[in-house]
Amino acid sequence: MSMFDDIPVDVGVVYEGERIRGKDMQFEFGGPNVEQKFELVQARDMKEIEDGKILIQGPDLKDLEEGKSYPLGILVEVAGKEIEKDLEAVLERRIHEFINFVEGFMHLNQRYDIWLRLSKASYKKGFNSFQFLGKVLTRLFKSEFPIIEKIQVTFITDPKKISEWYKKALQIYEARDARARGMKDEDVTEFYGCVLCQSFAPSHVCIISPNRISLCGAINWFDARAAARVDPKGPNFMVPKGELLDEVHGEYSGVNEVAKQKSLGEVERVWMYSMFGYPHTSCGCFEAIAFYIPEVDGIGIVDRGYEGTAVNGLAFSTMANQTGGGKQVEGFNGIAIEYMRSPRFLQADGGWNRVVWVPSNVKERVQDAIPEGLRDKIATEKDVTNTTELRQWLKDKGHPIVKQWKEEVVAEVTEAPAEAAYPTAPTEYTLPQVTMPATMAAVPGGVPVALLQGVLQLPGGIPGAAPGEGFQLIFKNVKIKVDKLIIKREEKGKK
Amino acid sequence: MPTDDITKLGKDILKILEEFGELELVDVTIEADELVLKMAAGVAALAPPPAARALAPGVMPTAVPAVKPFQFIEEKFKPPIQEYPGQIVEVQFGQTRKEGGTRKEIRKIGGERVPPFYRFEYDNPNRPLVTFDVFDMRMNLPKPIKDHFDEVMDDPAEWAKKAIKEYGADLVTVHLISTDPYIKDTPAKQAAKTIEDVLQAIDTPLLIGGSGNPDKDPEVLEAAAAAAQNERLMLNSASENLDWKRIVEAAKKYNHNVLSWTQLDVNNQKKMNQLLLDAGLPKDHIVQDATTAALGYGLQYSFSVYERIRMAALKGEKDLQMPLSSGTTNAWGAREAYMSDKKKGAEWGTINFRGPLWEAITGLSLALNGCDIFMMLHPASVQIFKTVVEYLTSKKKDKPSPLLNWVTTKV
Amino acid sequence: MSRLKPLDIYNLLPKTNCKECGDDTCMAFAYKLINHEVELEVCKPILDPKNKKNYDKLKEILTPPVRAIKFGEGEHVKTIGGKEVMRRHELTWYNPTVLAIDVHDEMDESELVKRVDLITHWGTFYIGKTLMLDAIAIKCVSGDPNKFAKAVSTVVKNTDWPIILCSLKPECLKAGIKAAAGKKPLLYAATKDNWKEVGEIARSEKLPLVVAAPGDLDLLKSLAKSLYQAGVQELALDPGTFWGEGLLSDTINNFTMLRRAAIEMDDKDVGWPLIGVPATIWIGKEGVSEGERLETAFKETVLSAILVARYADLLIIHSSELWTFLPLVVLVSNLYEDPRVHPAVTPELMPIGAPDRNSPVMITTNFALTAYTVKSDLEQAKINAWLIIMDTGGIGVESSAAGGQLNANSISDALTEFKVAEKVNHRALIIPGMAARFKGEIEDLSGWDVYVGPKDSGAIADFLRDKYRAPTGLKYVGDPGKESPVFLATNNIKSFYEIKRPLLDANVSAWLLVVDTEGLDFETAVKEKKLDAEAIKKVMQEGGADEQITKKELIIPPAAESLKTSIESATKWKVKVLPPEKIPDVVKK
């Protein structure tokens, strides 16, 4: 890139994946051999920083000893009209990428885990000062984020100063996390939309709120907010909440308006916290699918990486076909795994109390988000393999969903079906239909409730009935329509 | 039914049974306040046990419909006319003397209000156009094409003239291939001269293509733009892999159109268009090229991307409401188009028809999905393409033959 | 996205999970129904009379807005229609356009048999399968029922393929049906003049029937409705295939209107498959010159293609040129590909051109479009290379890099899976530009050296020419110390690995002094003086060779032998000449 002509080494995307081996490294910063290291972006007032200034607190590269590991703090301070605290994390995440673009400079991880190495070759080429790194960061940040009006970069290598900063940094990270965790949809006036994957699903738009992360899992409310600021014409944009129309289901007038617009009329209403009624649409890049299991009136979750069929006999890919495409499909919803941690997770449908099956690896991942009393009651693929087993399992474990199941009902014999309009032509069926226990036993897995509808249950023969004795079927208010009625003469003597 | 009647019915039934053994009644309705069936134990019918995993579909005993008479039911077919909130902008190529240019003819594309050729709703104002591909140096083209242009391939001006005069091209695209640093590295200035020469030689508007080299193209297109000031050319193309800002600046300064090029992605196309608009290029100076994949090599992706862009535009998606362009020449990259008769004639038929068919079908498929301008190479494909377009857009109508005669046509 | 929703279907099924249908759950079966992958009647419990209401409702819901009809028998049954959406990107187009080629009853027998043979045996290999034509349309040109019956007999004797009986005379159709006993032909056609008689035949024989009303949609709708009400269960519509100025416009307008009316306006009367007859272009072309014949065939091919793109479910075509069949079957195959499925090609190690043990190794995804494009770009640039097409589930480079299917592990695995190491001498892997960030990790996992190629495969030729070179300077293998041997190499890939490979294989540690010879191999570099003592000295100095290495002996290949003295003089190092094949002997010591 021509904007790096004054840098002794090359800068470009092609260097992003470089690794520097121990033998080739001039210096190492952070990493497993060093306790204190951090990188931090801080939003400042315009007056507080000087644009383009690069400070080095402690020894510079040329002052260091070859082959050794050092603690390091990277502080990037930004200011601008559109800059605010919530954008810090979003910008911070880019330090990794930007430093990697430098030929011979490797950066791994983030926050207080960073690990950097500078190669001997690059050092020999002249990359002997943090000034160069500072310049690269300054230019890349500014070109990528025009909302940054001023940027100042400080490299801290003085161990005492790092200690002070390190403590502060840890507190700042924690405060951010706490804020993200604690933030609720009611705390903000706007959500953000994302149409990044409209190429695949033209009528899809993700509505991202503090309690509902994008279904691809990559963009949370803060990210979307930052992106909308940075590139208002881009795929992320602000969605004013408007009026709260339904608290339980999460319906907002502003959201409805935007959904209608962005889907070119295909979607008119969205329920943010439900997978029935007007569920949020999905594109194709969701991390997981929340699916309704009618046999137990519960909800299952299956993730993209899950191999084989979920408890309902369907693979992720099969369900994904019907879940995606930008249409609202009741009972099948694309979600991010992180959404399972949200306090609003499927709120209108019962939240965790409705969840009955989750793959074991996902369960482990979101373990702490599952209410303690439910953890053992939610099945995984290690516990059950089909809905019949699941049903039993839920009963055994006393999952709250069991209380919702309807009572099993036996059809009444004296009620006549309103219509019995079946022709007698080539048929295996005679009227009325009677199912004997032999057939019932042939149905694997026992008798599901539904089978009992409208079928006469007769044990083998009629208890207590003597041969020759029978029973009567009395039909009231009957209208029988047949297309053909054949009356045959019975041969005498034949039976 | 009164009891007497039932008795009579019963007697009649018995009588018939005695004679025939079986009585069949059709369309019977039995109504009763009460109907009693007596079942004896052990006689109750058993449903047969379900066959183990029978996967062949069973038969639902369907009622055999009563034989009804053939009666003519007169119906009127209602044309399914719809409304579209969006419209495509009209883009002009070339400027006449009055407008400050030197073209004797100008061309227009776009302006659609309804999907392509939905003439039952509305007659879209402009028809699809063909621009002939011309190169600024002799190229190794497939034989059928070379045969037609061999004598003029060393002179782009003559080549362009021939394309228009003899083969009916609506416009010409001059591809400045020789400017590629790896080919001849022709300086931009010289390329600009070539453009001037071609402009002198023809009366119709012109499109300019670079060599595809992202470092050289901006410079070349800038020079061409300046040399062709006020001729309202199209600069091919602006895309994310080169410094498109320079091309936009040149287009704004000298009033040219710009081809907005992306690769088979609706979102990216929208994004690219937005970048151009934000940079100040007027909407009616933009034409979209979403990339044409040849028949057999991904045509279906182009087919659907073009269709989606056009339909979204008509449904109101503002940033896609520009006309569409197709590099239909890409069809010649298909083996089925260029492989010689010696190699593949016995399997695929002669290249004389095969090649042009490949190009024509690729182009027409996209025309049916909203594409407005087509870069093509072979005279036969151009000819059939234009014929079809004429047939599809003409306000006149040939006299139809009695169509059902095809059954008895002895061919 | 289907108009059919899983829960809606599920709620009408028996919900017993009895597994009789072969699926574990009714929900799974519901999915299959939505995708039109299975017939409802495979579910036995739904056929129980007590479920008739649900059965009927399901039948109604599952019936697509453009109904499907079938003709032909046994393994050659063809289904046409069954369309759910107008535009393929809205879901997919089911039931590819059936291509029927015509024969007629005034051909002499041998001619007829020959043509039937051509139609039924022609095929072309395309992406892993053979594409063929589909059906034969038998025309009654003579008007004579006996002649027609004879022709039909001949056809059915020579093929099991599905047939279409074409005549406007009821008696001819009757004779044809008799001759085709058991074949379930499609009948063409009922018109305003004969619809009652022909309708009667179709109804009693239970055969599907085309309704033809050229250019008159009111009549077409009326006839279709009348026939259906009278009990003809399977219909298809021929609105007339006109060719000519303004006429072609009418044709596609009619096809479009009928399709839209059925799907978007719920007009059930016209919810039937559409029949195109490009063969109409031959009216009046009996006995034309060869030139005009070929021209007409050319036009018919184009007309057919237009109709495939605009909703024709079946075409009756006359031309039988190879170049007629080829583009049409490919077009149908392309447009009827399910857009929801990532089109993938089989992962493999594909040789491009005539690669040898020194040819570059490149890797890309098995997204069909990527694989084609890369392959084509390489072929056009006349590059000989090994192209690894790896399994990313059919997803392209950018998406799979983001989505995780393309990662350092999967790339390393691909190298192992396809035994690439056995095919080449070098250990250089070129990865797509978009996968740059995996470079280091791939090197760690696989032991190969990774070169980051361009983002766009079109730039590969330039990349290979200018950038595909080994990194220069004082490099190493393993973990060499001050006494480890030092080998000379150039940054030409072949030369570089001539030295490095034996060292890797022997699993030893050694230094490599790599000189920038602008990619020239040893011989050429020496000849053109890109490799000389000065260049070698420079690299030594920049790399700090004197400080890091105490055993000051440089091992060079015979190709550089002429430089021995000058190197010794310039660097004060000893020089040993060693053929690369002998490297293993030296390092073993």
C-alpha cells in the first residue's frame, strides 16, 4: 500500500496469517512467558489527545535485547463526534488484524492475553521502533473508521507503568462485560438492523437488540451500533424501537416498520422473543435452530456442527432448509448460541422451562445460563435418541413441561361420527373400524396419545361376553353417503 | 322413509337379488335418526396388522367421480396485472452535436416500469441493445469469429465500423487490452488516441473497456474519458478491486457513464452502486454488471442474480434501479462454445452453430430477466439476438400461421 | 422458501411416529412432503378412513398451484408441472422441462426406427451425470388411424420411453392409444372443435390430456375448466407457440400470464403444466433447402431455450441436430438446479494441464462455481498445476473462511487425504488470498510451506510469474546450531526444494542460504549472473551468517560449481560441491 512507503517493511492483508518461530524472533511481547500484557482502546474528548501522536513509555524496540520476552501495553485513544464508550470494544478487536498486516509482526489473542512477536528479518530491515507500529495503527484505524477524528497511540514497556495500567485495564474490561451483561432492551431507545446476508435471503433482516444478538452470532448490539456509525449506508443501520406494543412477545412498532421496509413488504410484524406467531426471520447463517417438538410440546436446540439427526429425526441441514430463506416459519427459528444466555431467550414461549433437548456440547457451553433446577432435566443426545424416549425421560426427571401435557382421552363409543362417507369399493376397511390389541402391540414404542382419537378400543373379545353375545353400535343423527352400495345375496350354507 | 316404503324397498331388493344375485346402487344417501348395528363378539372385523415398513404408497380409496356430461363452461381469463412501486432509470449513451458531442445517433437503455417483456402490463420504453466487442490489438479468438473479422483485426476503427455496418451492432465496446503491462503496456495516451480514431470512424456511441489490470486501468480510463469528453461513453468498469474513485472522478468531469461491476452477489452490487452514488455519480450514469457466467458454467447464478436485482428494483429497492449489462462474450469461455469440430464435432455438433447458440442463449436468458445491454462477439448470435428482441418488442405483428397445423406438417 | 410450513403439515398427519413410512417421526415425514420428496400415500395411517378429512386437506395443501401430471410407465414415468413458485430463486423449480422430439406416421419404418434410436440413445456427460432427452412425440400426419397405430406400434416396440400421441382426430388418438396399450401416453390435443370427443377418450382411458387454444386464453381457460369438471383428471395447457414479429411477444406473454395467474392469483382453472411446441416453426417448411433447414433448426433451438426460461414444462421439438440437443439439456439442467443447495463438486486432487513433480500445488474449495472458475483460469493461462479441490460443503472461499469450513486443519487434512506429498518434490502450497490468515497455522500443522496467492484466480498467472518464490535470506530447517551444515539455494521453487526436501525427509537441522535470483533456477541464474559470489556474500552479511555459524563451509550444487573459487575468495568460507542426491549421506553423519 502506498500509504506505508515510510515503513521499513511491507504492510498488507497477505501477511495476516504469518507465524514467527522462536528462532526467527527478534523480540516477544506478552505471551505465556509474561504475566502482564494488555491492549486497550479508550474513547476520549477531542481536547485530551493529539492526533497522530505516538508515545513510547519505557524502552523502544532498539533498546531491547534480542530473543527476549517483554511485558507490553498497547493503548489506543480515539476521539470524534461519533465516538463513544460503547464503541471501544469494537475498535479494540481490530488491533489484532492491523498488527498482523505488518510483515514480520505477529499478534495473537486479545485483551489481557495478547502475544506478539517481531521477526529478526523485519527488525534488520529497519523496523526498530514502535513509532512504525504506531503509524500503521494510526493510518489503518483512520482509513477504516472515518468517524475517528483524532487518534493517539501509546506503547508501554516500562514494567512499573504497565503494572498501573494493567490493573486499570482489567477493571475496564470487567466494567464493559458487566454493562453488556446487564443491559436490557428497555435501557436503549434504538435497536440495530443488519442485512449483511440479504444476498441469500432477500426478505431477511436481523433486528439486533441488547437481549437479542444477531443469529449468526457475530454481531451484537454494540457491534451493530458501531458499524452503523461507521458506515451508515452499509448493512447495519439504526432501528428506532418506536412504541412497545407487546411486552411479552417483544413487539415494537419501530421494528415492524423497518421489517416491512427492508423485506420489501414480505414481513410486517416481528415478535422478538418468540418462535411462534411472528417469529424473527432467518437467513441461512444461523448458528443453531430452535425447533418445536410437538410430541412433548417442548423446544429443542440443534447447532450447525451437530452431526446426524436431532431428537426429532431431522438433521440440522434438513431443518435449515425450511428455517431460512427470510420467511417467518412458526416453530423453527434460527438463533445464535449466545442468545441462549439472554434473559429474553424465548421469553414468550416459556424460556428455559420449555427447552427439552440440547446437544451435549452446546449444553456444556451455555451451562451457566441454564437455571440450576433445569440443568439435569434437559436431555442431550447422550440421554435419548428419539421423541418417545424423550417423553419418558422428561416424565422421569420431572421436567416442568410435563405439567402442560393434556390428559390422555379415550374416545366415547356412543358418539356417532358426524360423517362416515366412505365407499365400499376395493377396500381393506370395513365399517366400523376396530383395532385389536394385537395391532396396538405392533406399534413400536407404545401407544401415543393421538392414536386414541376416535378409535374404538376393544380388548381381545369382550370381557365377560359369552360366545354369540355381542354389542350394539348406536348411531344418532346419521347421514351416510355412498357412491356405490353393493347388496349381495348370501349363499345359503356358506359363511 | 315411511315403513311401508321400506318394506316395499326390501321386497324389491330381494326380488332383484333372486334374479341377479347382486344389486349395485349408485349415489346413495342413507339418513336416519337412529341406526343400530349389531355386532357379535368375535365377529368384529379386524384391521389387518400393519405390514412391516411398507414404503410403497398405498391407495386411498378414491371415489370414482360420477360420469358427468361434457358441458362448455365459458370463462374469461383475467390478465394478472400488478403494480410496481419502483422504476429503472434511463441511461443515455452518446451525445449529439446539440448536446455537445459528435454522435449522429444516441442510444438509451432502462426506464422499465414492469418486468422484462410483460407487455400485458406495460410497454417498457427501451429495448435491449447489443454492443460488439472490439479489441485494440489482434486477439486469439475462436475460429468462427476470426473468420468474420480477420481483415480488420489490426485496426480497431475498421473493426468497429464493420461491426456496426455489416452486423448491426447498436454500439461498440473497445477493449484496450494492449495497455496491460504484461501484454504490450501501451501507454494511456496512445490508448486515448485509439479511442479518438474509433470515434471518428463511427456515428454511434462507444463503450470503453480497460485491460483488466487493476493498477493500469484507472489511468487508461481517465485518459480515454478525457479524450472522449462530451461523447457520453461508458467506462468499464468500477469495482472494488481497483481505485474506482479515479474512474468516478473522470466520469463526473467529462460526463460519462460508469459500469458498476460485482460478482454474482446482490448485496455487493447494492454496496458498489451506493459507493458510486456517494461519490457523486448521478444515478442515471450507472449501469450494473453483476457478472455473466456462461451456459453450463454457472448461468443459473447469473440468471437468478439478474432476476433478483430487477425484481427488487421494481419492488422499490432504490439502489438497484439502474439498467443491467452482460458480458455475454463470456459464453465463449465454455468448452462447448469454442472446441473445434475436429475435437468435439462428432459429439457436440458443428461449431458454426454451436458457438453462436452458446452466446445467444446465454444472452437471451438474461434478457428475459431484465438485462439491458449485451456485449457480444459473433455476428450470428448478434443477429438472432436482435431478431428475437425485434419480435419481442415490435408494435407490429406478423400474420400467424394456423398453429395446430404443426401436427400434420410432414418434416 | 416454501409456502408450506412444517407445523401446518405436521398437524394434519396422524402424529403417531409409527415409522411405517420409513421416517422416524411424523415431523420428518412432513419435511419430505414439503420438499415433494415423497407421496402422501406412503403414510399408511393417513389412509385410514377416520383420517379422511385430514387426508383431503393435506392433498389440497400439498397440491402445488401448478399441478403435476404424469405420463409414461415404470421407470420411464415423467412428471411435469408441480411448480410452487414463479421465480426459481423464490424456492426452486421442480420437475425439469421434459424435452420431447417428434416422429411421424408417414416416415418409413427404418427411418422411424433410426430416429427413435437417435432420440433415445443420445446423451452428453455433464458434471458427473449423463443428460438425455426425455420423450417422443408421435404425430399423425396421415390422418389415417391405421397408419398412426402402425407407427405407434413401431415406436413402442423399439423403446420403453414415454410417448405423446399427437392428433386432432379422435379416431386417430383412439387407434394410437390401443397400439400403445399400457404405456400411459400423453394425449395431444383437445381443441375447441374436438374437445368433447377427445375429452371422453381421455376420461375413459384415464390419460393426461393437453388442451390447445392458440392465442386464446379465454378459450383455453374455458376448455380446461370444462374438461376438468367433466372428470378429466390430468390436463396440460398449450397456449400456442408463435414465432415472428409481435407473435413471439404474445407467446411469452401468454406463458407468463398463465404461470402468474396460477401461482400468484390463485387461478385454479389454469393451474396446469404448460406445453411449448417450438416445432410449430416448421409449418410450411416441408422440403426446404438444406441451408434453410439448418437455419430453421437454429431458430427452433433458440425458441426452445426461451421457452425453458419462461415456464414451459414440456417442449415438443422437431430439430434433431446435436447442437440443438446439447445447449437445451444443459440449460434445463442449469435452471432446474436447486438454488438452495450449495452446488458442490466432488473433492479431489485435480491435475491441470500436464503437471509434473515440480508443478505448483494450489488449493481451493469445492463450491462448483469456484472450482470451475479456478480450473478455467488455470487452463486458459496454460498453467500446469495440481489443484486440490477440498471439501467445504460446497461453500466458496470467502464464506467458508468466515464460516469455519475452510480452516488450517481442513486444509492440512486435505494435503494428507489426497497424498499430495507423493505427487511433488517440493513442499509448497499456494492458498487463496482470502485464506491468508491461516498461513502460519497450516505450516505448523502440515509441515508444508505456505504461499499466499491472489484473491482472484484470474491473477494466478501473474502471481506464479512474479511472486511465487521462496523467501530469501538465511533460512533454516529444523533447529540448526553453530555447527550445522549450510546449503546454498535460490528462490526458484524447484531449486529451493531440491535442497530443502532431502533435509526435511532426513529430519535434520541445517541452514539454508537462499539467494534472490528473481526466481531463476541454479543453471539459469549462474548463466545470467543473478547468482554470483557477491550476491551470496550479501545474503550472508544480511543474515549475520558469520556470527551465527562457526562451521564456515557452504555446500553448493554442481550447477553452481563454476562459482566455487569466487565464493571462497569473497566470503572466506570453504565451498563444497555436492549433488543434491547426495545430501542425505552428508547429513546422516
